[in-house]
Amino acid sequence: MPNKYYELTEVGGFDGRLFVYKRAVDANVWAFRANIDGVRGYVRRTTKQVELPLAIAEVKKNYIELVGRQRQNLTIKQQKFDEVF
């Protein structure tokens, strides 16, 4: 089974809750996965950044925004149509 995450890198200071990675071996942009309390599974998004330091800065900003949305009881993950109806 091929590895799902390439160049998986933990972002320091978040107790293993935040990682950046590339989705494919030849991918140009970095994506991230975040584990947020009260949210089932990981939140996965793209950073749209090619450089790792810029991607990490973007990930930290997005994580803080996601935690803020969670504390305000706002939607973090989009629900699929068949889950709603």
C-alpha cells in the first residue's frame, strides 16, 4: 500500500496535533492535517504554498482560525449532502 503522506512533518508547539505534508511524491504544494478537540477526524486543507517555511506559517494561521471557529461553535468541516439529508 503506498504511503498517503509524503514528507510528513510535525509542526512544533502543537503537541502532535498539526502536520504538514505533500499529497503525492511529485506534488508542488504543501497541505496540512489538524486534530482539533471536538471535531471528528482530521481537518485537511491545502496551504497553496510551495516553500516549507511559508507553508508552516500558513498552517499555524489556519490552525488558530480553526480553533477560534470551533470555540464559537461555527462550522469547521463541510458536511456532505447525504449526511445532511
